[in-house]
Amino acid sequence: MTGSSVSHRGSSDAGSSTGLYLVLRGPLRTGLVASHFFDFEWLTLFMEKKFAPAANPTEKKRRIPHESGSIQGETMKNRLAVLLLAVVALAATAAFAGPKNQNPVVGGQEMYPTKDIIDNAMNSADHTTLVAAVKAAGLVDTLKGAGPFTVFAPTNEAFAKLPAGTVESLLKPENKDTLTKILTYHVVAGRLSIMDLRKQIKAGNGQAELKTVSGGTLWVMMQGRNIVLKDEKGDISTVTIPNVFQSNGVIHVVDTVVLPN
């Protein structure tokens, strides 16, 4: 079917000419032309089907398969085009959106690698006891220093596991030396990520030995998929949030206070 047949129909009859105008205006109002990308062949088929004078049955039967196949083909092309646009849009969204929260969250607050150990710990609702203990021991300036340090940071729940009254007793001025020894037993010189610890564990045939700032020893090993610490009393503490990187080191959150002899 060609455009010349349409022109012939329009010129032979004034009503057909009006019909041509209407069909051109109608699809523009309804969006039919837009939805078919202004495909002239589709518009021609639309006009032939809707406004052509009655044809003899033989001619009609001959045309129907061609019209149906052409329209179905255009519909399929349009669907594929829409699908392609959707895929491109999703890809662009994934490329530019990125994760909203790239820093780890501890105690309900985002931990920033540009802040030091003390500043980040003070923002964590899970480490208020630890912060109070660090202040009582006079270690704030040390842990705000250049370091770098690896800190195994017990949560409030970890301190709550200690015998009743232990924390209150340790916070007293007369027990400052004992408190300092316990806190520095949780600190290792250097920035040791979980990957670093795993490498040491593998090199040590399943166990690594860490010398702490207090002068004591911690043993690190795997327990299932978790990294755990064993203290000098033989108790186990599990790393629950690893690799909380700081400007002056790294924090690994643990669920139990480790104790030196």
C-alpha cells in the first residue's frame, strides 16, 4: 500500500478529504501518532482501515492480513523501544545514584573516616560506657593522637556482662591504673584491618598473637566465619562490626570486654 493511493482517495471525494484532516488531527489529540513515532505507513494503514470506502469482499480479505501484520509489527517495535529505554534508564540510575550511606553505622550513627577514634566513639550510642572509661583513665589525648591504633571497642552490653559493680568501681579515681591497663589491653599499635588479621591467622596456622599497648597479649582466631579474640584469662570476645576506619586507625566493635592477667 502506498501514499499515492491515499492521495487518490482524498482527491476523488471531498468527504474523504475532510476525513483525512480529521484522522490527522484526531491521533495528534489522542497521542496515537506520537505512540507510533509518526510512522507514515502506520498512519496510512489507520486511514485506510477507518475511512476508506467499502471495498468488495475479495479486496477486503486480501488487505486484512497485510494490515494486521504491519500494525502488529509496529506494535512490537514500539514495545521493544520502550523496553530498551527502560533498561537504559535503570542502568543510568544505578551508575549515578550510588549507595546513600557509604560509611559504617555504629550505635545508630555514621562513622566518618575523616574523624579520629574519640570523636567517632563519642557519637556512638553503643559506646557511652567506653567513652566514660577512656575519659576517667585520661586516655582521650592519646587516642586522639596520630597513632595509628587498632582498637577493639566493647559495647555497653559488653561492659554489662562484667560482674555487678565492676564498671562503677573501675571508674573511681583510685582505680585509674587498673582501668588504664584494661583499656590499653584493647589497643594494638598500627592499623590492622580484618583482612590483615586473617592473613596473620593463616600465617600462624589458625591463630595470631597480638601485643597490646598495655604490654599484654591477645590471640586472634577464626570461629566459623567470625574473628574472635581470646584474652589472657581464656575468655572469648567476638568482632561484631569490623573495619570502622578512622583518621588515626581502625575500630573493630566487640561483644565482650577482654581482660589481662
